[in-house]
Amino acid sequence: MAKLLIAFAVALLLAAGALYGAGSYLTAPTFHAAGNPDPELFATPVLIPNGQGYVAGWVARGAGSGAVLLLHGVRADRRQMQARSLFLNRLGYTVLLVDLPASGESLGERITFGAREADGVRVALAWLRHNLPGEKIGVIGASLGAASVVLSKPGKQVDALVVEAMYPTIEEAVQNRLAMRLGAPGRWLAPLLLMQLPWRTGVTVDQLRPIDAMAALTCPVFVIGGAQDLHTPPDETRRIFAAAHEPKQFWLVDGAAHVDLHTFARREYEQRVAAFLAPHLK
């Protein structure tokens, strides 16, 4: 019995050490150069001041028929959204692609899973409102980008919102990811990761519940998820959709896991998203 207890204690210490390292990695900023935009986009760089320094991005002007802000996923940057920006720009929309704070070329101390990134969303929306007065604005956020815009509580700053593969609560996000790697018992280790949030990032678990902020949205919402997504399973995506007010639309992409949904189902994605945005932005 004593040997079993010692083995259990050693295993627990090893797990705690591994999760401590994981907490450091997951919240570490991911700075890197975005390079040059696709020549077909005819985009120019922008630096938008915010409380953490600035938010970096690209803007490509449209035909004066609305604008779309594009927000990437975790540990990515604006380039993840570039293919979306090309088809939207061809439809006449101005597109603004930004690196969220602590990602790409945007300054920030830590990745905070949407809490501090929301400040970057707010200044990007304000930049669009200032530079495109009178035009309507849509937002497409993928995963972290979706959580960031919902947690920003944009109110009437946004006229249409596409939410892709967004986690409902940080507790569920962590539990799902640990279960994927360690099996069902991995969920028991979630508190060891979550307890690091306040002292690593200054953000509490209660601040990372995008599903609770869905009810505050005042614009039409299109909620999209992957039918085989284990990071944000379909039942969680359905709960997010249920929390939004009408008008709203829902799409589970057949066969898709937690992937770039535009890349996975490009033709259908472009048809559905274009049809959703057009009546609200043009």
C-alpha cells in the first residue's frame, strides 16, 4: 500500500510539473512577422494604438459596401484569415485583418484566451468606424478570435457577426483538450491548469465565459462549428447558438474537426457566409 501511495504521489507531482510547463507555454505570446499580404489583396499595413502598445494588421479597401473585421485563432496571426479576406474583398467589402494582442506583430504580455484580446477587437472596430463612417461592419472570428469579439461586448459597433469554433467556457475548453490527450481522467487535472490563470495573466475563470456574453449581442449572429470537433463538441456549439438572440443562423460542418472551416468546406462556406452578411452590411 505504501508503495502505491508513493507511486501515486510521484505521478501527481509529475503531472503537476507537466501542467505547470503547459500553462507557461499556452499563455506565452507568439510574436512573429506576418510578412507581406497576398498581392491579390492589394492590402496596406496598419498599426492601431491600444493600451498594450498597438494592434498590427492589413487593410484592403472595398467598394464602399461595408467592412469585415477578421480575427484569427490561438497561436496564429492574420495570415490565417487571408483566404477569407480575398473572397470578401472580391464581394466589395473592405477587409481588416489584425493580429490579436500578444500574437503575430501585435504587442501584449500574455495570451489570455479572449479577455485581453477583446481590447484589440475594440480598437480595431473603432478604427473601422472612424475610417469608414456610415458603413456597416461585420466580424468573423475563429476560435480565439470568436471568443475575443464576443467577450468585447461590441454592442451596436457590429452589424453582423460570424462565430466559428468558439469555446463556451474556459473550464470546458481545458477539460476537452486534456481529455483528448489523456483520456477521460485528464478532465480531473483541469483545475491544475485553470488555477494558473490569475497569476499568469491577471484574468479569472469567470472572465472567460463567452457563452454568457452571447445574450448581450445586439446584431445578427451566424454560429458555425465542426460536426467532429473534439475541442468544442457539437453540443457545446448548440448551447452557444441557443444563448444568442434572434436573428441567428446555425451550421455544423459535416466531417470537420477543430480546423479552418473555410479551408475545409470552401465553396459552401463562402456561399453561406456571403448570404448571411449581404442583407446586414450592404
